[in-house]
Amino acid sequence: MLRSDVRSAFQYGLAIFTLTALLGLANATQLFGPLSHDQLITHLHSGTLGWITMGVIGLTVWMFSGRDLNMQIRLSALATVAYVAAFWSGNFQARAIFGAIELVVIYAWWWFVLSRVMSEGFGHADIPKLCVLFGLTTLAIGSTLGATIQIILGTGGSLPTSADLIGAHASAQTGGYLVLVAAGVIEWQLTGGGSRSRAGMVQIALLFIGGLLVAISLLLGIQQLAGPATLLTLIGILIVISRLGRAAMGVSWTMGGKRHLALGVPFVLLAVILEVLLVQQFIAANGNPDKVSVGLLHSLDHSFFVGLMTNVLFGSILVFSKDQPRVWPWADNVIFWGLNIGVVSFIVVLLTVGSGEGAQPFTSPVAFTAPIMGLSALLGIVTLLMRLQGAPATMGARAPARS
């Protein structure tokens, strides 16, 4: 029996992820011509909010709650869908309104986790739970900046030139948020959680402070902070690898969801290395984003969003539904290898050839690598939705992390 609220959160996230994958395929192949700016940012936010954050909400409920939260999940999904639709519409007022509502949703889930940790006792909470808490803290900070941007634009104002609100928002939503949450979920799923160590606490502190410093350096234009911030993040990731490397290597690489989770470990290292390169370019360009490689920027995004988080979420959903009948069992290997070969080849092309923006259909190597990733993701969406839909559900029963 599966928890109905956790299952629903995963289902909503997977459904929205369909739009992300389809827009990504259209943009890569250029079959319908170049996507508009509104469609591109819909692709971005349907992935980061609709897929990743709805998935993280599901993981949060699974990790922390023993009671039914179906209504909260439905309201969160409704707010997220409305915000994604507002990006598609191009209406700045709608983005401001639904951005503010989405911000309330994010703060509500942050408070949910904080209150659970406080009731357990901060000194007793294990490393995975603290990773999620501090990751959601960074998400709340980054989302506040994002909602502020939409409110300024929605009320007819102009973004200040003295502060890089967009850059600070984007950096907070990736490094500090995704790296911390992913590290916590990987540890929880691969080891069962429950442990608390000095190395784990140092890991959380470095990743949290590093993520905040990157955002502050961009927000206030203090480039001197960017170097120390990336160094702290890199050290934090090396601690993650040293703590979880053995557990990651010990999973089955022929079947099961834990191989997806284990592969998140090298992808988070890749993402941080790309972030270091991007920061170096940004400093060399004196903060001018127009002089930063678009291919490097997109490589960083996809290493975070697909290589890290989609692996973590696919793997977690497979562990969550491990006792249920397997729909299309042949698809598991196709999804695992296709998704990861696709994202690696896509990143290599972006770094060596470029994004291929403005190219004719199927004239850029991107058009041949991105579909491997995108079609594998779509197959994963369909397969996982069918498995979750066909599984019996229970209200408020805690599901174990081990498989």
C-alpha cells in the first residue's frame, strides 16, 4: 500500500514534467521553429517548480509526516500549475499574483519541515532531515527573490541595475537548494538515514553557506564572494562523496531505483565543477551575463535538473513503488541508460559545440543528443505514472525508505 498524498505529489510532478520534456524536445530539434521567450521560461519553471519542487514536496511528506496531507498536496499542485500557466501566458500581472501564491506554498512547506525538526529536537534530527530543512530554507530565500522580480514587473516597474535579482534568484534555486536536498535524499534512500555525524554537519554548513554566498555575490555585485562561495560548495560536495561513495558504489547497476540515486553523486560533482567554471567566466566578464557561454549555462542547468534531480526523483519513485506490480519492466533499463547517456552527451555537445540556438531543424548536434534524454524522460513519465496509478493507496501510513 502506498501513501496517497506522497503518490499524488509524485503524480502531479510527473504530469507537469511532460510539458517540460515536450518543450525541451521542440527547442532542441527546432521542428516548429524557435520557441518564444515565454515558452522558454515555461520550460524552465515547469521543470524547476512543477517537476522538481512538487517531487521534493512528495519526498518531504514521505520523510516527515505520518498523517494525511492530501488537501495540502492538491492546493500546492494547483498553485504550481497556475504559476506555470502564467509564464506561458506572458501576462506579467498573472505572474505577479500566482508568484506570490506560490511563494506562500513554499514557505508553508518550509515551515512544515522546520516545525517537524523542532518538535523532534534540532540536536536529534539526522543528516537527511537537516539537509532538507536547510535546502528548503535556501529555496524560500531564492523564491522570495523570484516573486519580488515578478511583482516589480507586474506592477510596471523596472528591475534595478544595481542588483542582479535574476542571477541571485537562479543561483539560490540551484546550488544551495538542489545540492542540499539531493544529498539528503540520496543518503536517506541509500543508507536509511538515522545517523548524525560531525562530517555530515560540516557538509550541511558548507553547502548552505556556499549557496547563500553565491546568491549574495550576484545580488550585491560583490564578485570577491564568488570564489570563496564556490570553494565552500566544492568542499561540501567532496564530503558528500566521501560519506556516500561506498553506499553508491554498492547498489545494483542492473535493476532497481537505487542506481538512479547513486548516479546523483557524480552528477552533483559535475554540476559544481561546471558552476566553478561559470563563476570564473562571470568574474572575467566583470559581471556581464552577455559574455558568459550559453552552452556552459545550459550544461549547468541540465546537470542539476536532469542529471541530479531527475535521477534522484525517478529513483525515489521507484523505491516508493517497489512492492507494486511493475508496468513495462523492460522500460527500466531503457529509461536509466537513455536518460543518463542522453544528458551526458547533451552536456558534452553544449560545452564543445554550443547550444545551437537559431539553427535549422536537425542541423545542430544538440538536435540528435537532446532527444535521447527527452524521449527517455517521457518514457519514464508514462511508466511511473502507470505504476503509481495502478497501486493501491493508504492514508497516512509511513512508507520505509529502504528497498
